[in-house]
Amino acid sequence: MKITLITVGKIKEKYWNMAIDEYTKRLSRYCKLNIIEVADEKTVEAPSEAQANAIKDKEGERILSNIPEGAYVIALAIEGKMLDSVELSKKIDDLALMGNSNIVLIIGGSLGLSENVMKRADYKLSFSKMTFPHQMMRVILLEQIYRAFRISNGEPYHK
């Protein structure tokens, strides 16, 4: 199975990069992981709705250009469906059984995802009604994907 994580912005902090590297290494036993970082747009303080949409649209174009043909796309969005770890594991297993061996997960920038990215998504996943920094969300998502593979393989993992 191939999992691609498309994220807006680069991670500068060493501690986030160390956590991402750790989960990337752990996941290498279960899948081929590819992390694509697309450039974020500079955001003004308190942008108008039109400015926010223009920024999301530019970031969205970059995201969409990196989605491989035929990939199953999961967008992380507050309005998405909340799953527990077992349900996420089952979702990934079900996708594989249905022939979806290329899964793309998308984490937007500080303003969220464009309408076009949301329309392209096959599934919208929410981790909470709260907003998290995208750097932290990347680590949380990778940990949950790792946990999902452990669950699906019947391997122990702390709760």
C-alpha cells in the first residue's frame, strides 16, 4: 500500500521533524510513505473572506497538482467524520480490499482547504472540532496511521 501525505508548509522545528522521522521509520514496515510539502501562501493578519479564499485556492492548486491519478483522497477537515483508532484501521483495510492501494491524506494550511480540494476528496476525516497547528497534526496523523496498521495486523500497541 502507498500512503501519500500532502501538507501545506514546511516544518522548521527540529522536535516535530524528529517525531515525523520516527513515525516514517516505523511505517516503513507497513507501507510506502511519501510526504509532499507544498508551499504556503503568506497570510495577512485577519484576512477578508476574499483574501482567505484566494490564499486557499493557490495552496489548493499546489495540492491538487500532487494528487496521483486514481488515488483515494482523504482530506482532514473539522467538518469531516470522526473515527476512533479501530475505525480508522478498518477504513484503511476496507480501502485496500476495494483495490485502493494509493491513499492520499491532505492537511491544509492555516486557513484550511480550498473548495476544489474538498470537492476532490473522496472522504473527509476529522480528528476533533478543535483546530490544531498543521505541524502537530502531521505527527498526530502519522501516529494514527501507524496505530491503524498495528491494529490491523493484530500487533500490540499501547492504548
